[in-house]
Amino acid sequence: MNGGRRLLKVSSDSRNIFPVFILSLVLLILPCTIAGDGYNRESQLDYYEWVLVDSINASVRIPCGERCVITCVNSSGTLLFEPPGSGLTTLAVEAVERAPDWLQIDLADNLSRLSDDYQNIYADIIIRASDPYVDEIAFEIAHIAPQVLGSSYFYSEILTQNVSLLYDTDEFLSYAEIIDYGSASGGGDYYSTIEYKVFESPDTLYLELPQDIYYWFVVHPKLHKERPDYINPATGTHADPPTGVFWRDYLFNHADSGYPLLRDSLSVCKTLWNCNVSSLDNGAIGTLSAWVTEVMWFHSHTHHSQPVRIYYWHEGTCSVHSYLTAAVSRTAFIPATVSAMYRNDHKINEFWEREWVAWEPVGTHINNPRIYDPGWGWDMASVFDWRGDGYTWNVTERYTDVCTLTVNVTDNLGNPVDGACIILDSDGVPGPRCLVDYTASAGTGQYLFGDSRPLYMRVISPVGNFPSSGYYTVTTLTVTGQHYTMDVELSGEVECLDITPDSPPGSPTDDYRIVIEYDVSGETVYGTNLDDGDVYSETFSPGIVDFFICDEGSYSDYIGGDPFEAFEIAEDACAGSVDFIIPSDELYRSIVSNESSLNVTQRIDLTVYLYEDQTGITEQPEFCGNSIMCFHNIHPNPCTVSASIPFYIGGLSAIDVRIEVYDMHGRMISVLVDGSLNPGNHVVAWDGRNENGVPAPSGMYFCRGITNAGNSDSARLVLLR
């Protein structure tokens, strides 16, 4: 399946090959083309007068095992839209609508995994929040693991305090400033980020953080395995304020006797950093490196993950240094993460400045990732960065020479398995693993691993484990540049739909036509961080779904879990455009399915148009009089994604035709037809893109057709984005 999942069990039988006389009859009756699995797609317009009677435009979240159904009700000329249940309370829906457009699906997804009571608690926080805090608060709720949000120990007051502290800190720092684009009161795609200054000799650069980096690695209140909480520094356990403190406030505004105050140390910084390697002459990065070294003694001490407790002790080894560094960095508006080197018993940090940069304040190792291998002579197994919701990603190639491992996970029929947990390991301490990942729909993972190491692997899935216990040895000694491939077949079977292509009736009606355009913008994969148990979500683009159209009888079979027939079958589709004339007066349902997924939620942008034929089947009228070339009515017009452009070619023999799209300034946007066409009715589609495949902006466009005999016609088209 070329890397995609095989969700549909498509049977083939004699219904796929029509006898010649039946095919001829259908072609005489219908102005359409029989293609592949069923009833026409592309040139059914011909001489009918199609009028738009109903439409749907929606962004839909389809969880694993769910479907989205669009029913065409011929008796009333309407569409019924049945998306999967949102799982949200009324208050949660209101909160989602107040969030920025770009965040709404993530927020709805995370809230839907909470109980109604918790949904309402967090929805109320978003609804009551004031500008400019709304987007940051909504992001926290969308991307803190549901196990944290839904626990009795989590204090929701931290969400608002964390964001208000950000804006308070903004008043003290001269090298970075929060920039707000839009607001909740204005709605739409409003967001915030940070503009910061970097000295890159000989220039001082003014740069903006990427939007996702700001929210994940400055705003997010969870750093690593610690829980975001009000912590008593003396005990490391929860305490109500003022005894209990939150790290963003405590580290910036408090100093133990004899130690420097972080706020004062940062007040003299003019740049985020100066792009120097392993130097304290490095703006805020150099200042923080010196500050961490001054307040911490690198010494073996009882391990703790809470930054305020670590500061209270003022001692510890690499792990606690990395946790404290991540906290003070985010406090100082420097995006930072904890970087873990499992099986090499080490942790450092990385900060973001146009890319991720290796950083270990102890020893002043800044932007020098090869200090460990070959510098310290380590054969490193794996290095991964940690995000606040528990998601980790592989950055091994920055620190050591690597090999590549590709793992393909299938069931016993060869179907790709999503949601399989792939665990990689090697020798060394601490254990018990080096890297963890979860497969998406393709059932495939690819990983970089250090050289000169044994490499072990295990796969855990709802349809089976490999091996049944313990680990499989991929190789006893990895080699730089080597590409290892593991094809893992699990013992179980992924459930799939048993579907057969349907055939059109012998005497179809032509009263209604449905046009469906769908784009699977992404798929969300869920995984469990095996260190702290948090369930994270990560979205990849594009996603894939299955699409098909059923009549009433086939739909009943489908719902009942029996074999069934369908039209317009599209398996593992990341996008599609369907143009389908309803064959009979019964109900027809168009289904977007994610039912065979084990662990993936699909995100769909969906546009549906229903047209009614105002003429019926009659003798073809002379649309164009004596003209050799003319356009019929473009539809839909205005269009949002694509439009069908019907036209007529007169005469007695084939003629050369060129059809072009121009903008209002007379610039040619796209060539739709350039070749010889026979006389008769034709249709061509414009997908709203220019010749380079770039979406054209909203506006008025002109379709111009010309023949080699000099005949021409034009038509107007409005594109609305």
C-alpha cells in the first residue's frame, strides 16, 4: 500500500466489468463516465441546469473508530451532516469558540478527554480570561496532559498565574518583548510571540520566535517530569500559597541569602545571546550559565524534579541542573527544553534561537554538541528532547555519529498498525530504555541511533507484541551510516471494512448531484510517556481517511458490520474531490471513515455542495447558437476551493482549444485546456491554484477560451478563501 494503511478489504467480482450492451445503454442514458469502482465523477454536467440548493463547510475531528456521514435527502433537496460527537459540554464548546482558530481543534480534543466537571472548570477559565491572556491560557489547557488536568492535585489557578507572570516579566527584560497579534475580542487567528535581540557579529538582529516555540517552550508550565504545582521549597511537596510557590515567580523574584537575584542579573542583558561558542560573553545565555553555576554546587544529592526544591538545596548533579536551567530559561523568555541521554547517564539542555542549540551551564558548554562524542570519548546511544505534555523527539544526530533504523509494523495480513509503541534500548545506565515512539497510520517509524552500540528493540501493540517478551537484538554493534530495517509482523489482525464496488442502476434518475471536497489536514497520534505516565498528542500532516458513498441497503449492511457495496471508494486518501450524480430517489450517504484506526484522530476540512437539476433529461438545447466555442454556467460560483467549468464546442470535427484563467490585472494564472477536442459538451475543473500549484488569492477571475479558428468566449468566476 506504498506505506499507507490498508483499512478496506475491497473485493473484486463480475460487477466490476459490465457487459458491453449494459455499458452502452448507461452511456446513452447518462451524460457521464463510468470509472473504476462505480458511478461517474467528472463529466456529468453536460447540458443540465444545476442549481445549488444546499451546502456544508466544516472542519471535523474524527477519532479512531469513528465516522462522519453526509446524507443527501432527495425528497427535500437537503444535506444532513452527522459528524462524530464532540464529547464536549456546552460550556466547553463556548470556550473552544473563544480560543484562536488555529488552536480550536487541539483544545476540543484535549477537553474531550476530561470529565464534564473538569471540562467546565477549564472552559470557565478561558471564558472569563481577559486579553491578552486568552490565547496562552487556552494553549495551556489544550496541551497539558489530560492526566494532569484531570487530577485532584492540579490547581487550576496556576494556569492564569503562569500567564500573568509572563506579562509581568516582560516589563523587566530589554532583550525580549511579548508581541500580541490580534486578540480574543477580535477573534480569528490571533496569537502571541516574542521578539528578541541577538548579536551576530557585526549586527544586532531583531527576530521573532516561531509561534509554536513560544507556546511550547516559554508559556507551557510543565518542564519535565515534575507536576506544575505550588511547592513548599523546604519539603518539595504541595502547599497553598504563600508557603507554596510556583517556579516562574519564585526563581525570578526570590533569592536565598548570599545568592544573586535572577531578575537583577538579567536586567543588564541587552541580547538573548551573542552566538559565541562556550563563552560567558553571551548575553542572557551567558548570564544564566553563570547564575546556575553560582547558585548550584555540582555534587551528588537526593534527586528531585521540582525546580524550587532544587534551588532550595543548591546542589545536585546533571539531572537537577537541567531541570533548574529549563525553568530559569523559560522564566527569562529563553525557549528551553531538557535533553536526556539515557544509557549514558547524562542530561543537559537545549535552547531555541533559529534552531535548537546544545547548552550545559556546568562547564560553559554552549553550542558545542560534540563535546561528548568525540570530546569526552562517549559512544552515545540516543539523545532526546522533552516537551511539557510528555512528548519526546530524537536529536541524536547533533551529538554523535549515527545509523538509521526503520521499523515497519504490520498485522498478520500485512496491514500497517498505528498506535504501536516502539521501544529502543542499548547497554548502559540508567535504564530501562533509550527511546520511545508510537506509529502513525503508516505503521512506520524511523530513528537515528548512535554508533558502536548494541541496539535492541521491542514493539507493543493492541494486536500483539514483538518479541512476546524481552527485546529483539537488531545488531550487536551499530555502524555509522548503516541503515537497518525491521519488518515486524504482529500476531493479531486490524479490523477492516469488507467493501465491494457498487454498480449504478440501469435507469437512474438525474435530479441531484453532490460535490464533495475533503482535505485531511493532519492526524493526531497519542502516546504515553513511560517515565511519568502522561498521555501526549502529536499531530502530523497530512492524515489519511477512507471515503465511500452508499445507498440505503448498503449503508444498513455497513452499519451492521456486514460486507457491503459502495461507490467512489477511496482508500488511505489524504484529499479528494468527488462529483457524483445521485442514481436513484433513495437516501445516499457519503462516509468519511476512521474506523479501522487503533490510536489516531484525523482532522478533516470538508466542503459539500448539493445541486438540483432544473431541466431533467431532455433533448439537448442549442446553448451556443452558431458559436463554435462558448461557456455554460460555472459552478459553484463563487467557489471556495475549486470550480467546474462546462463549455460547448460546435462544428463537425475536432478543433484545437485553449482555455486559460486570468486575474483582474490581466495576468494569466493557469492553463486548463490546451489541445484538440471533439464537438460537444465538455467540463474542466480549476482547483484555485496557479501554474506552480500555489493557491490563488480571493478575487474575481476570468476564464477565456479560444479556438484555432479564432472563435472565443469568456466567463467570470469569483474565488473566496
